[in-house]
Amino acid sequence: GECFPCSKEECPMMGHYADRFPAKLKRVNQKYFLNTAADPPFATWRQEVFIKLFGVKKMRGDINLIFHDAEGNTKEYKIASGVLSQDQVYTKYLDVEINPKNTKKIEFLWNKTIFTLLWARLGAETVNIIHGEDG
């Protein structure tokens, strides 16, 4: 995640456009990694998520994001779990199976543990998502 997002000049592409990076292709024994989805068409889009919470100072639970596309498909991703604090910004890299161009909405979901007080509330003050180049 340290090179995310990268410019088109810095990150060589595999496949059809690989010839656009001749200097990087000269390296010997280079390793390439490809993240794929479990279902066809197997594409994923790397996204970096930042969430700042508001509400109760600290409590236990989970925060998830649910991505919805225009065709009605949804995918849920866990962002954080355990003790949640409004003083912290939660950051996570996700390989999302829904194309950012087709994303209709992103839903914030907070699940509190059964031991959390009934009146306790937690929400997202900000949710920022940065996505890399189209894959």
C-alpha cells in the first residue's frame, strides 16, 4: 500500500500494455502480484478508505462499508473491529469488486457488541475513498 495510488508512469501494467514500460521490463526475476475477485469477471479495484467516527468516546463493535452498484449488486467489507474510538481515523486498503464508475452508493454500517449500552450511538463523521487506476 505504500505506492498507492501510483501514476501511470510509475506502475507498470501487465498484459496488453506491458510494452509501455520498457525500463521496468528489463529487470530480471521480477515478481508480479495480481489481486482477483472470487466471481467472474474477477476484476477488483484497489481503494483506500479513511473513516473518522463521532459519537460515544469508545465502544466495542465493527464498522463495515457496503458498496452498491447500478445493477443492484452489493459487496460488504469490514473496515475495523474491536474497540472503536472517535479519536482515531480508520484506514484500510480494499480490493473492491464493484467498479468505482458503476458505484451507486456506499453505505456505512456499525454493529455494536451485545454488551454495548442501548443508548450508545456511533456514526461516521467523514468517509473518504481514494481509488487507483482502472483495472
